[in-house]
Amino acid sequence: MVRVSCVSGQRSRVVSGSVYRWECGTRVPDYWKPSLDQVLNLGHRDAAVRLSEECLHYARSIQDPRAVAYYQATLASAAALDGDRRAATAALAASETPIENAPRTPGKPWIAHFLPGRSAHEADMILVQVGDLDAAQDQLHHALDVHGLDRRRTRAIVLADLGQVHLRRDDTDAALATWTDFLDTAEGIRSVKVTNAVDEMQARLHRLCGAPTASELDQRSATRT
């Protein structure tokens, strides 16, 4: 049984509260997901790996390939946090088949969101963390192919992340062009995630102040309301 004993202070009570419900026999994935999200966000590597492995074990009993794909991706994220690149890439590879075979019907509410586009975007963030920028770029392009113009907020966030990957690969022109598309797509959208993506872009634009396009993007983002 997984116990998140490595977490300390007030935060441990929040995490342990969710895990406690699980350990007491309330085997409901809705409780597992916030517990796992918390230990990942708090950076508790050992707890994240142990909890994601247990979640994956249970997910295999659920008649929805998206559950297996989701927890494989979460295990990959935990492995990346733990610095285990081989385990992270293996878990990502293992998530590809079930997500490709997943039904397009809504399914269980807690997993209905995990579709191919979301899977590709999650994979990008993990690949960036383990330093595989080429594969991360491929995943983001795949996510863009999946997310149509009817999902502008998601498409905008994917474009923002793709710009970051281009910049990390020292392709400044591609980064600026992609961020231009990002601001075009995000026009009129009110979203915390989009606002955060704009802030992250601005932080990097300041390092590119010599490029006219960077200055234009900085001015556009500064006037965004």
C-alpha cells in the first residue's frame, strides 16, 4: 500500500487526506487523480512514482483504454521528475497504443478529457523535462493536428508551448512566428492558462529585444486585456 510519508508540514495533510480515503478502501479514481496531481506538483518524487504505479495497476481493471493511457503518462511524468529518462520514455511509449485504441465516446467523467490531442500535449511536457526536444516538437505538431479551430483555447496553449520548444532549440525565428500564431489564436480568450502562457512568453521575449518581431510581440502581449 502506498503511503505518502515523505511529505511534511501542512501540505502533507492535504495530500494524505486524499490518499487516506484511498487506503481506507474508497477505490474511486476521482480521489486518486488529485492525490497524484498534488504529489507531482509538490515535487515529491518517490511518492509520485509509487502512487502512479499503484494507480496504473488499478487502471488496468477499468474497461476504458484512456485510463491506462492516462496513468501510463502520469507514471512517465513521475519518472521524469525522478530523473529516470529511460522509465519516462518507456511509460510514454506504453501509453500510445491504448490512447490510439480509445473510444471517442465520453466514457467515465474523470477520464473523458484524455483524448489523443491531450495525450500528445502531456507527452510534450514530459519530453521537454527529459531533454528530448525533437520528440517534444513532434508531439506538439501532432497535438495541433488534433486540436481544430473549434478548440481555440487548447490550440493557443499548444502554440505557446511549441514556441518555447523552438526557442530552447535555438530556432528564434520559428519561436517568434509560432508565438505570433499563439497571440492571434488567443485573441479574445479569457483563460488563466492562456494568461500564464502570455506571461511566460513575455519573460523570454525580453531576452530577444534586439529582434523587431520580439518587440512587436511584447507590445501586443502588454496591451492584451
